[in-house]
Amino acid sequence: MNLSKSTIMVDSAEPRSIQFFRENNINAKPCNKGKDSIKLGLMFLQDHLIIVNPRCVNFIEELENFSYVKSK
């Protein structure tokens, strides 16, 4: 994926993630979270088609935790 030329914004509450990326020659920087950042992030994801590999069981579980009540 040639991520060495990209900057990856990483959760500032996870300094180990930043360290991991940097150790693997990926330019990772902590992001600043603003008010309602989780809500805005979920709204962003709702506007896109997300394709997830079935082996990503933890990510699938995380997505299921953010499901909304479906209308009839």
C-alpha cells in the first residue's frame, strides 16, 4: 500500500498505536478530537459503502455495536 508516503492520523489516546506505526516506517500523528467527534465519525461512515473482510471479526463486532434501530 506504500503507506510510507502518507500521514496516518491516530487516536491520541492510543500512544502505542502511534509508536507501532512509526516503528513500521509509517508517518503517524495524534489527532485532536473535537466535540461530538464520535457522532460525526459515525455519520461520515453512514454515507459510505463499507466492505469488510469476514476475518476482521473484531471490526465487524465494533460495527454491530453502532447499529441503529431500523424503522418498519
